[in-house]
Amino acid sequence: MALETMKISKAFAEQVAIRLPRQTLTRYAIYNTSKQVAKWIGIKLTKDTFARGVSKVIPLIGVPISTGLTYWTFKPMVNRLKKSLDE
């Protein structure tokens, strides 16, 4: 299950890197804030570099979701197994 989730998050990140620069990012506050911070640091932030950065963050967001889902689904099975082995 974790391997499937990793594949899905990787594919999602690739699609974000492709599709995000096509959208109008100038109306989003996070893009404008990131652009201002990059300007203060001395880095030129374009839509493509912003999209690549966001696509690298997406798998990091997927890890806790995958972990929680795995825990939530396995917990009842573990309890049943423990109860069965105790008998």
C-alpha cells in the first residue's frame, strides 16, 4: 500500500510540475509572497521554478497521509490478531 501511495504521489508531483505553470499564479498570495522573499534573497523566481519547488513538496505532504491511512486500516486487524493469538 505504501508503494502504491508513493507512486501516486510521484505521479501527482510530476503533473503539478507540468500543469502549475500554465495557471495564473499571480493571483495567489503564496506565489506573490514567495516571489518577494526570493527577490530579497537575490533569486529570480519564475513560474517554472515555483512549480518545480511545489512539486517537490507534494510527496512530503503525502507521507503523513499515507502513514495515517495505513495505521487506521491496520489497527483493527492487529487487535483481532492479538486477540486470536492470546487465546
